[in-house]
Amino acid sequence: MKSVTLIRIYWIFFVPLVWKKDLDNEKCSFLRKTENAVGYNPKRDTINRLRKFKIQKIIELPPPYPNGWYGILKSSQLKAGEATCVSCLGEDLVIFRTKKNIVFILDAYCPHLGANLGIGGSVADDCVICPFHQWKFRGTDGLCINIPYSTSVPKGSKVKKWISQEVDGFIFIWYHAEQTELPWDLRVPMGEIDDAFVYHGHNEFYINCHIQEIPENGADIAHFNAIHKKNFINGSWVQKKRLFGLGSHHWKARWSPLVGKLKYLAEVNLNHYFKLFGKFDCFRMEVSGKQIGPSIVCLEVNSYTFGKIKVVQYITPIEPLLQKVVHEFYGPRWIAPLMKIFIYGESLMFERDISIWNHKVFHRNPILAKEDASIKKFRLWFSQFYSSNSKLYSEATNIVFFGILYWKFLRTQIVSRTSVALRLTAKWIWWLDF
């Protein structure tokens, strides 16, 4: 019994809580019962169903990959001397860490015969070595500097090198459509995590929507009391009314953009209290933070119940209309039991938003009430992350290319079928003459 108790205490105080949900785990799926028949693949069919629904509105969609920094891998997932492959932003990338703990990001495919450098590739000095024929590519510029069975290296033997940065236990990549813009330094706006803080866990979600819709929630003041008023015990689907009389959450929010050299930042402020049994105000929280570019949000939570907490949100577009969202939670060690409750509640609250995002469409010019002024401000602010060469949805998904192929196929079929019909008609006329 003592050992069991010790294990429980250890889990409560020292084991981070991890909460993960994929698209096929969504509770609000609206799938018909008949779809549970043989051959039904929940994950595949859920993704295809949602995308088919949203493709009808692609004309209104902004470019799927805004310019900015993106967190693509936890530092702990890449040890010194290792290489791995990550797919995001419509790209396949190899990320490797040298023995000197320097991280490099290159395009994943070897220009020789197309092997993936991140799958089976090895690291030597500041280079990654292709697993197929041992071509060696330098991390600083992507150049091939050695071919073990050749006395020379062919001209143009290189892969694209991406700008990267490692901050607060995450590896970030700089993505910009113009490829000439120099990035801002992430270390300044993100700041450093307090030395007294420890990592308490994270949640991870895959969401079917445009990336812009997720941070827009911070500027959508009215949605807080519409979606997040019911207590978290009601679960992730807002229509449930389990133990509603226990109490409700109340929110007051403010969102404002910065200007000048810090125009890539926006400030988020949120006040919360829980009204217990409709009478007593408790669990007060004051949340302040920054939206950093299109994909990062850093929040500081001050609460009499939980103390001081830091929450960091990373959004990474895997491909158009498929976002990976991670929330990481940091705080003092002694609040570990309360942090597990906090992470659980925050995960359920966020899933309420996911239930909306997965089934909505993006309106480029929505009809807004006068109280929705901050949404208009947000969209104007967010537009700075698109540029003239930003890929449109049709370009990122090759819809135009496949449309041309389909039209050529259709034209071939029409010509072929018309030819067959004419031959049959000629034979029929010839037969009538006899």
C-alpha cells in the first residue's frame, strides 16, 4: 500500500499531464450511425468529409501559410547527433542537431535520387548524411560537400537551408513567401521561463480550419461567454448541461495590436471568475499575454488559486486547413496537483472551440455587429503576414493543376465516346440500306 501511495504522489507532483486529440477523436462529429458499417475509416472519412465541406468556400480563404515563425518540434525530441523528418507548411524537412548542440533545418529530399535525409540520415560535424548513397550536406548552407564514391561534386548539388531558432524548449522555423525578409528575434517577445517554473504538461490537437481562425478567438470578445460560460465539468461539447447549476464561468476580454517596430505583436488581456451556485465569486484569474506573429501566443496567468502560470500556444499548419495546436504549461512545482486540474479544464474548454472550427467556413467579409470591432482590428493586423507571393489555397493544394488534368481527361473521354457513337451510327445506317 505504501508503494502505491508513493507512486500516486510521484505521479501527482512529478509526471507531466499530456492530453492529445486527433480529428477522428472529435466528439461533435455528427456522423450517421449507418456510417459505422464495414469499411468505414473514422480518421480518413472525418478528414475527407470536413475538407469536402470547406473546399466549397475556397474562394474566400486567405493564403494558407502566413509569414512568420512556427514551432515545429520540441527540443527534447531531438538529441545531439540525431536527424528527423517533419512535414509542415506544405514542406518536408530534415531537422538535425550537431554534437555542439546546434540545430539546422534543410529540405528533406536529396537532389541525387530523392531519398529523405530525415529518415535514416546520420549527422557528422555540422552536416547530415544521406542514408541512400552517403552524400553529405552542410547545415549552414545546404551545399553537398562530399560524395564518398566520387572525386567531385556536381554543380547545383544542394538543398534549401531554412532559418531556425531554438527558444523555451521548442525549435522554430522562419517561413516567408518573399524569402528576402529578415525575421524578428523570438527571444525578446517570448521572454524566458521563470527559473522557479517547471514543465507541467501539454495538450495537442489537430484542427480542420484556416490558421487565422484560431488566434482570431482572442479578439472575438463575444464568444467567451457564449462558448465558455458553462462550467468545464459539462465537458467539451457546449450543449451538454451536466451539473450546470454548480456554477458558471464569466469572462471579460480585451485585444489590441501594437504598432511601429513591434507591429507583429498584439496584446491579450482576460479577466475570469467562477460564480459558484450563482452566488459566490471565486477562482479569479487575470490573464495577460502577447500574440507573436501568426502562430504563437504567450500567456501569463495570475490566480489566487493556482498562483502564477505560463501558457504557450504554438500553431503549425501541417497542410492547408489542417492545423496542429500545442499548449504547454509551466508553473511552480508545488502547484502540480492543481495544474493537472487546470490543464484538464483548459483542454475541455479548447475542445469547445474545436467543435466550432471543424464545422465552420471562413467568411472574408463577415457581417459584424458594432461590438465586434476587435475582430475587424484583428483581421487588419493579421493581414500583414500575407504578401504578394503568398501561396493561394489553390496553389498550395494543386487544385488548378488537377483541374487541368481532369479537363484533359474529360475532353479525351468526350472525344472517345463521340467517336464510338459516330461509328455505331454509321454501321446502323449501313445496315438499314440493306
